[in-house]
Amino acid sequence: MDQQATYDDVNLILKLYELRREERMRKARNDVAMLKPFKTAAEFQAANPPGSDVEASVRMVTSYWDMAASFVTSGVLNQELFLQSAGELLFVWTKIASLVPEMRTAFNSPKYLANMETVAKTAIDNMNRANPKAYEAFTARVKAMGA
């Protein structure tokens, strides 16, 4: 364990949870959950052009989780405590991870969603430490949603 979680950590996690309950965010989270698997960013954009409701939902949810992950990567929020309640970050990362390299190139932004990726990789490592096939099984369940 890196460092003991504090009451400030708990309060920040509660605030993050509260933000996820906002009506438009709940709809966006549902849109992402039902997103079908895409092989390329171009395929995603063809189905969900810029400005479409689903594309806006994906931007909203991914930017939310990248912001939350930035609190962890910057050391402001206790990583261990965050990971105990941030399963949705890993869910969202698993939905979009295959598209991110192409999006980074298209946006000319090599660090696009880098905080989210860093925290997701830690979550994957933790999951696989307990069972080497755990993330593989998780990925299969996530990809099946919306398919």
C-alpha cells in the first residue's frame, strides 16, 4: 500500500460519484455501455459522427474518467482507494482502448486519455494478479454488451 487514504480522498471520491449521478451523465454512461465494439476510429465516426448524441456521450464519459484518473496520476487522490470504486473506468477503457491510438494520431494528441490509460493498466494488473485470465474474461463481457 502506497499511502493511507485520507478523509479528503474519501470526500473527493464521493464528489466524483455525485457527478456521475447527474442526469445527462447517466444517459452518457448508458450510451457508452451500449456502444457496439468498433475496430477503427473511422468506423466509430461513421456510425457516430461528430456532434451526434452518442459521440457527445463518449466524449463526456471519457473526459470525465480521464479527469478522475488525473487526480490519481498526479498524486492528489489515493490510487488504492480510487481503484476500489472505479470499476467503471476500466469498463469504459475496455470499450474504447482499441480506438485510442488512432484517435491520438487523428487529434495530434499523443497523451489523449493518457491518465485513464495509466490507471486502467494498474487496474488490469491488479485484476490479473488475482487471476491471470480475469481481464480476458472481463473484456469478453464488456465487448458482448452492445454487440
